[in-house]
Amino acid sequence: MMGMRNDRIVGTAVPRLEGREKITGQAQYVDDMVLPGMLYGATVRGQIARGKIKKITFGPGINWQEFVIVSAKDIPGRNCIALIDDDQPCLADGNVNHPEEPILLLAHEDRHLLPKAVEAVSVEYDALPAIFTMEESEGRSQIIWGSDNTFKTILIEKGDVESMWEKADYIVEGEYRTGAQEQLYIENNGMIASFEGKQGLTVWGSLQCPYYVHKALMKLCGLPPERVRVVQMETGGAFGGKEEYPSMLAAHAALLAIKSGRPVKIIYDRMEDMAATTKRHPSRTRHRTAVTKDGKILGGTIEFTIDGGAYATLSSVVLSRGAIHAGGPYYWPSVRISAKALATNAPPHGAFRGFGAPQSIFALERHMDCIARAVNLSHVEIRRRNFLKPGQSTATGQTVSETIDLGGLLDRALELSDYSAKKDEFARENQNGNCKRSIGVAAFLHGAGFTGAGERYLSSVVGVEVCDDGGVQVLVSSAEFGQGTKTILCQIAAEALGLRYEDVRFAQADTQEVPDSGPTVASRTAMVVGRLVQSATVGIRQTLRASGLLGESYTAEECRSACSSYVATHGKLRSLARYEQPEDIVWDEEKYRGSAYAAFSWAVYVAAVTVDLSTYSVTVDDFVALQEVGRVLHPVLARGQIIGGVAQAIGFALYEKVVWANGRMLNGQMTNYIMPTSADLPPIRVYFEERGNVHGAFGAKGIGELPMDGPAPAIVNAVGDALGTSFDAIPLLPEDIFDATARRPAREEPGATVRRNP
Amino acid sequence: MSESPHESSKSEISLTVNGKRVTVRAYAMERLLDVLRHDLGLTGTKEGCGEGECGSCSVLLDGVLVNSCLIPVLQAKDASIVTIEGIHADGRASVLQQAFLDCGGAQCGICTPGMILAACHLLQKRPQPTVEEISEGLSGNLCRCTGYMQIIEAVKEAARRGSAT
């Protein structure tokens, strides 16, 4: 019915669009770019967590005349990094609220002179008492933000959470924590800015969201939209870490460029990047669950709390996703989820793959194992008995309309991981020896796209444009940073229009050239932006048909020649598509009720681990990742997303610990902040079920964040089971296991508190 | 631009880069990485951590795989350096690069040049490495995107294709 005879493109492993440049070292990242007369910029940061700036001294031994120096006084517009609340200053103006607060900017043409100059600036303060934990923030002995240190609270209520307790056979309580995690993209944050009277301000950088930076620069510099241009360079990994911070960096480079009249490049070194830019929000989740003796959840309360650091930035939306995912893929007849994001005197925490969900899902999936022990069921059975089924509703009251079969997904995951045989084998072998083995399970879901009415507010626009040679170009602000944005969107355009993949190009994400297709976040690119690309091609095809250049049925070659004929005769042909919310997606922001996401991806992960009781180290021996993500657009890229996400989540679970002292990261180096190497990871076996989703392009849902959610609880569940000890916090390092098993007497099982109703 | 006082502390250093003899004016302790990127415009070599942990700046120095962020340029005086821009002189490289493309070994691409140099170096020593030898051999090169499996598969595939030709 589409009238095309070309081979399928979607679902096949076409070459990565920008792959050739990457394997030959020709891809241009921001630090590879040099402009004539360019200066290098650096940042002078606060040294203390909280205080008033008394005096700034420029020390001896530096020829300060040679330096461009920018302070808050040089800001032409508003001193803020515009995002949601606009509360974060671009440069400290009198006060500092965390130890990495930027105070001054310096620039010089010889970048070797900058570190000494930064060190030669001394700042004197009147120090104020600071707070560093969620508990201190709740205690309100110091109010450091607003009237109550609280960026945002959310309440989700379903059913009757008062009367269920007395109907319960068991009440299971637990508290679970997750630590900060650094995104650790291998390319540090970097930006170049240039300001010219005629064109205005241009920045080139490593970033995920060109229009976020655009908005921030307009407000900071008091410039109209057409005088600010943001260009995304090849971006060496992001994972959420280049969602909001690039606006800060662009602001800094822009201020130096405006003051000096010359282009300015700022590239962070690893330590500055790790210490000063955003990390995953630390979290604390408290569960109290009413369960029957046959393992049915009657309901529960969930208190989800995150540490947002010193400014609001994205905390309210991270909180929202975390809270909505806190009930997981289970049916809660009654539930109350109360969530809050708190202020502390640490650098603001921000977006990181999963965006709150890995935190609340860690808690829930640990808690499910505790419930299983309490009611004496297996951790498999407790999940099976409580899975959401089509027609049932989630915590926000969203009816599951997808044809998902979680029980079937679980069975398949157990089979793929050879679960039963391994369980028996481990039970036998654990009798003797110093190595204890076990196998853990996690079931979870991840919503694709912005939460609730978010996509409606974004109102994304994409374009597809016909080029002179008969090819087409995809015009979006969606950024490529390794996930495969360019490749999959070109596949979609090619297949939807009936062109060859080789005839589709991808415009550089440049706000002067491409429409605002929204930020490249929230697992929204394949489903939401991809669908819009698909829609935009319809306009092209209709125009070609109406002008008599294309018949009902055509080959890719005919399509291409129709395109080039059209441009030769009529000139430019561009088709735009704007997002329209499907009618069945209704969201009440006030009550936090309704359809939180247009679609969910679903997964069951199984981890087999060995704990070596001579070193207390954990090795993941085998990992099965089974998921339903709708249509798989590109099998190699999709598998790469899952493996990479699982690897990052293994780091989250077992290796990656941010060491804090007074709000400052002490281990901001790859030497002492440990991410997995190729020698540390198990075979990660990836399997997909493809059921398809009507909202997404060719039935695709989101995939990028999903694999971050499940590995940590699956692994920690396995470790706990192997040792007969319950672990409730990550990262779980060898010293933590030593602490729990060797020094302390074995704890009462399970780790959570269980009360048995008479 | 007049010569700044800092210029006087620089000296002339000659080395061979990708088969070409070059002379640069640099601070003696300047990192080979910076000389390659800034003075010679060979930006395919990337900086990830600046302390020899991540391997993004891997180059071959007289046939030995090194982190160019740890090599003062003076140490590279008269040495022969191979970067990603010159790796094609090794016949194995193009097979390996194609395998990276086919197997999904490159995602964001920032670790890729260093990873390809490390893998080339490994295949030189061990033309048919086992999976364990590849994981071990590449463990000095960090990748945050791939979880390494598709990189390991690419090296394995390159070894297979290499032996088939």
C-alpha cells in the first residue's frame, strides 16, 4: 500500500552514517576545531561549600594585563542559566552555594599560562554553615534554597492506602540508597564561542540539546533568537551529562568572547569535568508494603528522595521520572508515592541515562526480593504473582494498553539464563569453598518520551528536505553522540519515502539550519522524533505525486529522479511535521494522574555472580538482558545500546563511587573513580522481543535508558542471595561486603523489617 | 604577533610522524599529545583523561603502544610515531577499521582511534587472539559507550578476515 518496491531498510544493519569519519579519526569534535585568533578560557571556582565572597585578589607573578577577565558584572542580560527555575547563576555574584561555583573567567592566547593564573586568584569568604546530606537538608538547620530546601515534591496516590495494612498478612519495610554516579563520557565538556557585531553570537560544542543552549544564551546575553546560533560538533559520549551543563559552558565561553572580541575555546580537563559538572542524583527510597501470605501486594507507601545539589536545574523532572517508575512493572491496587528533591551544598546533580528511574527501580527490585523472603516465596514467584497485566492500571492510573506478557518475558529470561540448573548447581557448590555464587533477577519498565504532557509542551518540529541530486536531508536538532541518532533517522526517512539509505543525509544540528525537534533525551528520539521524520516524508511523497513526478508504485531510483526533477523545476522542497499528542494520552499535572508515557519498554534481566570471600570482590559471570522495545530499527546499534547500558549499570552497582568531602568530589580522576574495563565485564547476552507500538516510528519505542535500570538490582540481589546477607545500598564495593559479612554478625533475614499481622 | 617571553623557553625537536620527518618548536616537557594535535594538526589522537588511564591518546612510538599524554615531546625526539592518520600504512588496519564499522565497534567515536591503534598493535603481536587475549589486550583503553563486546567482536572478526586474505 505504500507503493514502494525497495528492500527493507528499517530493521537492517546499515552502516553507521558517520562511522567512516569515526574509524579514521576524521570526525570533528569541538577540541579539534581552531578559529583564527582564538583564545583559551578557564574558570576560577569557589573553594568552599557556602559563603559570601569578601574579596578577590589577583596574585603576583602573572601579567594580568594579558588576560581577559570576566566577572558577573560583565553579563549583558540576566545572570542565570535558563532551564526550568532559572535559579542557577552563570557566575557567582556575592555568594557561593557549592565548592565548584564559577566565580571568574580568564582567557589568554597561550593555554599553558591558564592553570597558573587560575591558581593565582585568591578569594576570601565569610563562610556560612553548609549541608551535605539529604537528612541535613530535611532537618532544615540551615535553609540554603527557597523556604524549605525543597526543589519539588510529588504525590501520586491510587486506591485506599489506609485500610490495606490490617488486611495484610505481612508488612515489609526497607530503605535503599544509591550513590552519585559520573557519566564519564570519554570526551570532556568543551565549547567555542565567537561574537561578531553582524552575526551575533555563535557557539560550537559538545552537547545534546542545541535549543536548550540557545535559550540559555538568549537570556544571558539579552539577544534575540536570530542573533544566537548553536552548533553541535561531533560529541564524544553524553549519557545525559551534556544535557544541561553545556548551557553553562556556552555561557562562559560566550562572555569571554563578547568581552575580548575574539573567539574563545574552553575545554575542561578530566578533573574539572568530573568535579564541576553534573552527576547522577544520590537517592534514598523507603518502602512499606502490605502483602498477603500468598505473596500478593495489597498496596504500599513509597518515599522517594533525591539529592539535587545546590540549584534546581533538572531535579524536578528527574524526581518525576523516578517517582513514576517507583512502582515498577507491578500491579499496586493501592499505593502512595511521595517524592521530594532536596537542596545540598554540592554541585547540582543532573541528567544521567535513566533519569531517576535507576534509583527508584533499584529500591523496588531489592525490596521485591525482601518481600519474597518475608512470605517464603522464590524471588521469581513473587514477581510473577504481581506483574502488571494488560488492562490493569499503573500507579498513576494509566491503563496498560500494550499487549505485554511479563510472565512470558520472565520465563524466557529464566530459560535463556539456564536459571534452574544454575540455581541447583550453586546451592550445591556453595556448601564448600571460598567462592559463593548465585543468580539474581530484576523486572522493570522504562517510559519513552517526555513525561505526561511534556511532549505536547515541547511541540517538536522536524523537517525533511529534497536536495538537488535527488537525495533528501533530515533536519532535526536531535544530536548524535554515539547512540545512532543519525543512522536510525536516515533509515526511517529512506524507508518511509522509498529511497535508498545512501541517498539520505543528515544536517548538522545547527539552530540556524534545523527546526527544534526537542532535546536529545528521555529515550524519545526513535519513538517521537523518528515518527515525525516518518510523517514529514509523507508531505514530500504527496507533493511529488501531485506534481505528476511519482506514480503509485515506484523504485528507489524512480523516487530519486522524481526528487531531482522536482527541485530542478520548482526549486526547494521541504516538508515539516509537528508533534501532535495522541488523543488517548491524557495527563493531569496537578494530581499526577493519567498516561505518564505514550509507551513503555519492558525487560527482565538475569545476573549470575561470584563473590570471592578471600577478596570480597564480586564478578558478574553471565548476564542475560531480555527486553521488549517495540520494533528494533537497527539490530547492531540496538544491541550496542543494551550492552553499553548494562556495562554502565554494572559500574553503578559495583565500581563507581564518588567520594565526597564537604560537597566536593575527591576522586575526580579515572585513576581512582573506577569504571569497567574490557577485562571486567561478563558476556552480556542481549535478546529482544518485538511487539511494536503504534505511536513510534515503524513501531519503535525507547531503548537508550532502559538497560541502565535493571542490572544493579539483579546483581545486588544475587550477591545478597549468595551470602545470605541483604545489601541495600550501591555502589557495593568489596569493603562494604567485608563490613557486612566479616565484621558484623550475620543480620536477621531478610534485611528489611517484617511484621507479621496476627 | 610578537614573540612572547614564553617562546624563548621552547626548543626545536625533530621526529618522524606517520613516515614524515617533522621539526616542531615546543616546550621540552610539552606532551606529545599536544604537539600532535596543536602543532601538527593531527587531531585524530584524542585526549580523554590526561593521566594515562583511558588510552584515547594511544599512538605507536617506535612500534610500542604508548599514551601520548604521558610522553614529554623531548622523549619522542628522533622517534617514529604512528597515529590514526597514518595507521593505513599497516595493511591490517583497513580490515580492522571495516570490522569496527560492521560489528558496531564505534559508537561516539572518541575512544575509537586509540582503540584501533591498540587493536592493531595487538594483532601485530597475536594475529589470532582469543577473546580473553583481546579483553586483556584492550583493557588499557576505556570505552563508555559499547561495553566493549562489539569492539572485541570486531577485533575477532578482523583476525578472521585477515587470515582469510
